[in-house]
Amino acid sequence: MITILEEVRFMLVNDTGFQYITGSMLVMWGVCAVLFYLAIKKQYEPLLLLPIAFGALLANLPTKALYDGGWTIDGMFHPTAGLYFFISQGINLELFPPIIFLGVGALTDFGPLIANPRTLLLGGAAQVGVFATMFCAVASGMFTLGESASIGIIGGADGPTSIFLANKLAIHLIGPIAVAAYTYMSLVPLIQPPIMKALTSDAERKIRMKSLRKVGKLERVIFPLVVMVICIMVVPDASALVAMLMLGNLLRESGVVDRLVKACQNEIINVTTIFLGTAVGMTMHADIFLRPTTLVIISMGVVAFGLSTAGGVLMAKIMNKFSPDNPINPLIGSAGVSAVPMAARVSQTVGAEYDPQNHLLMHAMGPNVAGVIGTAVAAGYMISRLSGQ
């Protein structure tokens, strides 16, 4: 009997994963539980937060074989690469974020931006939070230029772009940066309204904008081609994101490839989202995530997001000084961040509090989609200037 008990104890200690559990892993289990709660109970960006949480839990279990080895067809174990070694190449080789952009382009209506091109300035102004936070991170002395740029891009509220840039400039920070980006994207309805209200007056919130003109099909087809050419000529390093975004939109607006559009909007983006989220979560090992810098990154992320919101609102107020006869409701300036379409809906919701008959949603979609382009261009600029440093 003693011999059997000793054998069982030996098996539990040496042949199972219990021996690898550490205190830091248990802490990460708690972090994962919070992420699961936010995704499932609160429904904060569940499409990405849920896979990220699952991947993070896997990263903090004895799942080394997912990366380092697997069973081959002959039934023998060999030191071959595991499942997530291959899936993670979608991030390492910069495949997943551009593919996500393909789906985003197929889902996006650029009509409001085409009808009111000056709202492009609002999307550009929202990038102030990206660069301001980057400079603050550098000034803190805690981060390199590449790390600081990767932290600053959180202010653009664009998860795929944040992952894309971090993979280029600070791959060891992908986990906390992705978590911060998607968490703050989900918290747009909580973070933005106080900032919007603090920077605007009652009269400004009640401004009714002129109805948008109807945009023709030719304009819709030409727009993604022109924007792609201009952006790539100006910032070649943004080409992967911009090209796929505009390809998706061209497929949508052409009206002749419905099957491809539906695939981009559904199967392609959904499958990629699963793999992207879990692969990002798998980078959240306890020894990497549980560092003081992680808390700093998360704190600076919300600052970046707040500054980006303020930048768009203030730009609208400035523009109104130069065009008093055709004013912009400053509330739509907050939609200059890339959280499509949530930021635009927040503009509509806040505006309706002061004038229930004021319909701002379509107006807000202009700066909202402009923010997607602006953040991609900002990321490309940072890559071109900081790669190799």
C-alpha cells in the first residue's frame, strides 16, 4: 500500500502540471477572471477581450507543449513546434492586424467623411493624445522611444493598430498594450462623456449641423483608391494597414462582389479575431505581465485616450471660429478616435441629452472613420522613424 501511495505521489509531483504552478500564476488567474467578467458579464469588447482572457489563462498554465512540442503522426513525442507557435506567427509576421483591417474596411461606410471632408481634421486632431502620451512616456525615463510610441498609440483606440505597432517597436509589451487598448475601447461610453461635457457649453452641445449631401457611387469607389495612394506615398510603412482597409472598402462599394464582402465581414474577420485574441493573450505570462511597468502602461493608456478625445473636441471648437455660418457640433470631435462605431454613438447619446431631436450619429461617423485612417498613418510614421532604435 505504501508503495502504491508513493507511486501516486511521484506521479502527481513529476508527471502532472501541478509542480509548475507558482504564486504569480495564481495572481494571473485572478487577472483572467476579471477579464472574463468584463467580457461576459459587462460585455466590454467581448469579441476580443474574451479570447485574450482565454489565451492569458493558457499562458499561465503548464501548456508549454502549445508552443514547443506536439505528438506526431507516428504516436511519438518529438520536439517540434506546437499549435500556438504557428498561430502566433500571425502576429509575428504581421498578418492578423491587416486582415482585421480588411474586415473593418468591408464594414465601414466612408460616405459621411466624403460628404463632409473637413471632419478629416477632427480625426487628425484626435491623434494629439497619441503623440502627447508618447512624449510623456519618454520623459518619464522608464521607456524607450519605441516603447513610448507603442504606449501612445493606445490613445487612438484601435486595437489592431496597437498590436501592429507594438509588434514592430516593443514586442515584449504586446500583452499589456493590447489589454489596455481593448479595455479602453470598451469603456468609451464611460470615459468620453465627462470630457466632452467639460469642454463644451450648453449652446455648443445643441448645435444642429446641416444635413449631409448624398454621396454618389463613383465617389465611393474612387475614395478608397485615392486615400490608399496618398497615404502610402506619404507614409509607406502604413501600407499594410491602409491597403487592406481600403481593399475591404472597395469590395464593399463596388457592389459586384457580395460573396467576398460577406466573407470579409463575417468568416474572415471572425476567425482572425479568435486567433489574434488568443495569441495576444498567450503573451501575458506572469513574469512579463506582473511588473510595475504594466500598471504604468495601463495608466498612461487612459491618459492617451482622454487627450485624444479632448483633441477632437477642441479642434471642432477651433474650426467653428473660422466657419461660424456652418458650425460643427463639438461633440462629434470626440468621435475622432478609432473606436468605430461606438465613439460615434457616444456623440449621438450625449447630444440627445441636451436636444433629443438633434441627430449627430451620421455626422460623427465622419471623424470616426477618419480616426481609423489617422491612427494607421500615425503608426506608420512611428515605424518609419523609430524602427531599429
